[in-house]
Amino acid sequence: MKTRTVSKMIRGKRVTDGAGVRLVRSLGTEGLEQLDPFLMLDEFRSDDPGDYIAGFPDHPHRGFETVTYMLAGLMEHADNHGNSGTLRGGGVQWMTAGRGIVHSEMPKQENSLIWGFQLWINLPAANKMMTPRYQNIEPEDVPLVKRGDGALVRVIAGVADGATGPVRGVITAPLYLDVTLPPRGVYEHELPQTHSAFTYLFQGDAEVGGIAVKQTALAAFGDDGDGVRITAGPEGARFLLLAAKKLNEPVARYGPFVMNTRDELQQAFEDYRTGNF
């Protein structure tokens, strides 16, 4: 396996979104606006309800997918199609907004702490107006691989260490792993040349492609290899490893809508304004 090098490394930026939720945003900032097909990655983590309790009231989406992965706490969701539910710690919601959806995501306190991630993944032009859908994954349905070297791998999407993630049928054929390494532990994973990839470190420190990466930093991989290698520091490390097939299409993006042209963006706003979502 030829290991990919790191093409860009950035630290997460503290921002607020929704009704004032405090986040760390690593992808979707001026440091790295996108990594085809990935559009945004946020980490939300706080034991102060004032940082998050106002949540994300009703807001629209069109043309892409949102992925919410909870580590701790609860997130209640509801939409204009009558869907609703509660996402628990360890659970995943993979929402394909497609032609349009209006939904809310409201955190609930559970021992004060709320902790999780939201990822945005683009849809190809041919599928931007598809029927919206959800894949709601319960925590117990996410495989946990306990390797002999002490590493723990939660497989949300794709295949790793002999386990297949519960998220299926996604157009960009994603890999989504939550990996915990012991001190000085090493994790390697092969990736197809068609896929962009990055890792986001949220505990400890690590060496990625020969570069030191600290907590709340994102390392985007180049296309110069067929796999990745991540080595934990002396305190161990925990990180997300994500990869997905590139779309190689133009992106027209504004707020909650991601289309291919400005005309399509304008139509999205008009459809939302006139209640046609």
C-alpha cells in the first residue's frame, strides 16, 4: 500500500449556527471550503446547556445529504413530511435532503453533556431532486470492532476490519469510521483512487502522513496513494476517518441549498418561499 500524504491541515474554527449553538467547524471555512464531495464538518461538544439548548429550529435543505453522529446526549428531530424521532449517543442519522425538506434538530440534556458531529455530503446533479429519505441507525446497530492491538473501530458506513456499516445505498459510496487508538497505535486503511479522504482528530494527538495533528484539527489527504496511515501519540488518539467518491461537478452553494448553477439556487429559494418543499 502506498500511503497518501496530507494535502492540507487546518485547525477547527469556533463558530455559532442555528439558534446560537456553539460549534467547532473544520470543513466549510475559508481554510478549506470543501473537499469534493464533502461540504462541511462540525463538532458540537459542551456540558453547558447555554451553548446548545436553543438548537436548530426549522430550516430547509436541498441538493445534498446531512449526517448527524452522536457520541453523547440526545437530539430530537422532526420535519415537514411528518417524520420525527430521537437520536441517542452512538446513533446516526443519514438524511438525504434531495429535492427539499424543512426540519429541526433540537438537543436535549442528558447528564448535561452533548457531543457529536454533523457532516454535509454533496449529491450529484442527477440526484439533487430525488425524493428525500432518512436512514436512522440505532447505536446498537453500528458495528464495533475490537482489534488485537487495542484499537476500537466503529463502522458507520463502508467496510473496515471485516465489518460493514449499517448505512447503505449512498451514491458517493462513503466510508465513515470512528477509530480509537491506544498510545502509539497505528491504523491503516486502503482507499480507492476515486475517493477523496480526510481525518478529523477529536481526542489526543497523532501523526498523519508524516505531519503532527492536534485535537480539533482536520487533515485532508492528497490523491497520491491507495491508502492512509495514522499513528497515535503517547496519549492515544480518537478520530473520524471519512472518504467518498468525487463528483467532479460545479457547485453553486448558498446557506442551506447546494446546487450546480445559480439559476438552480434561485429556484430553490423561490420554491422554499412559496411552500413547495
